[in-house]
Amino acid sequence: MKKVKITKIRSTIKRPKDQKKTMEALGLRKIGQSREHVLTPQIEGMIRKVKHLVSVEEI
């Protein structure tokens, strides 16, 4: 399975509540923080929802 590294690059201040919850669900709290996830359809959808706040790279 593919793995991706997701890094938070922008703040969630003044963002809709659903985007804030998505970032928390991805495990991203601070700017610059990164998490590795297996690329499942659920994770892909979450990334798509907050793509303007994160950077994604394949591992």
C-alpha cells in the first residue's frame, strides 16, 4: 500500500469547523507538524478537503 507524508503548512484559524476537525483527525495540530498515513480512500478524501492547508508527499 502507498504511504503519504502530510505536513500542516497553514493555520486553521478562521476556517470552518469541519476543516478544523479534519485536521485534528489527520493528527495535525501545529504548523510544520507531519504525519504518515496509508493512502486509503478515507484519508484521500480528508486530504482533498484540506488540500489548501497541507502539503502531501508520497513515501
